[in-house]
Amino acid sequence: MNDSVRKIKNISLVEQVLRHLREDFLGNVYPVGSALPSEQNLAERYGVSRLTLRSALQKLGSEGWIKTSQGRTSEVLDYTENIGLESLPELLLTFPKQIISCEDFSIYYRFKQWLGGTIHLAACRKAGPSHTPKLIGIVSEFREDLGLKEIWELDFKFYLELTRITENIILTMFQNTHRNIYRYLIDVGAIVEPDYPIPYYSEMLVKLTNAICSNNEQAVRDLHPELITESNKSMTRLFENIAKMQ
């Protein structure tokens, strides 16, 4: 394999080629509107088989970086017109501080904070005492001796249950997108700790659950400022850790 293909923790060869190609698109190696070199030439450039290269191109096509046509070379598209939030992890890991500053990244965290607060309030309007045991049961599973992935999966499980209570498919899709972004960042080693200390977070989730299941919107709103303050600290740590991975 060509040494120019980056070896990233827990990422397949296809994903490594994807990273290299995205970097080349962002670096204008392949200008918008131009035709990509042939599959054979690209496979040789990146030191992979044509099958691996073809899988990478199919993924890029689905993301909106290129337009693929049967029997024709692929055309480079304007990524600013096509890519979505699902591309955020790769852009962060490829070009931190070059195309995404810490201030830019904070926009994602503000969205994440908005999403959490909106889920809390939407659940608060539909929840009842019968929902308390399941939510508290999830919270009771949090322990400091758990592995990082286990802690995050419990967090995702808690919010999945809240989105089910809301019966709002849009909130569910937003939450699933955020979950998938975080799972990816965890897998590649970008996220190395929970957003909050476990004892603190468990206590806050219990308070949230009690407020939500008693339909006390004001109590839910009163908890948000403290959660946001701690979340902002986590955002800065995460961005700095991503930058160190380069």
C-alpha cells in the first residue's frame, strides 16, 4: 500500500482512501467541474485495488462530492452545494483549524445543545409517571468504571427513549445523526472522555427525568444553563484533541 494513504485508528482501507480523496477535493487537486482520473490511475495513485477505489467513489457519490455515470469518468461537484452534516467528522479529522475553526465547531455544539433542550421540552409535554422507571433504570446503569463506549451508548439509549416519548420523527432523525457522528469520533479515538463527570451527569439526568415526567417545563429549563456551561468546556477539549491527532 502507498505510504501516502494515511493509517487511521480503526478505519478500513476504503475509509482511508476516502479521507485522502476528500482532502484532495478540499485542496483543489481536482477542481470543481473537472473529470477525475480513471479508476486505474486513482487506484495506482493511492496504492489500492480498483475494487477498493470503486467502493470509495461510490461513497463519495452518495455524499455529493462527485457525480458518477456508468461507463464515464466521474465529475467533481461543488461540495458546498451537496455535503451534509454526516461529513463533519471527516472534515474535522482532515482539516481542523484550516477549514473548521474552534469557533466554527461551536456552531455544531450549539446545535447539539439546542437539540438536547428541545428533546427535553418535547418529552416533558408528553411524558408521565409511567415513563420514570425506564428512564431512571438507564441512568442507574451509569458507573465510573464503565468503558468510554459503554458510557456513550448509555447516553444514546437515554436520549433514544426521550425521543420515543416525544413521538417526533424529526427530533429522532436529528438525534440519530448526532449519535452517528459521535460513534464515529469515538471509534477513531477523537473522543476520549465523556462530556461530563459521571456522578454529576447521573445526578443531572435524575433531575431531568423527574422534571420531564412531572411535566414541569420550568424545572427542565432551569437545568439547561448549567448543562450548557459544562458542554462548552467539553467542546473545547474535544476540538483540541482532534487538532492533536494531525
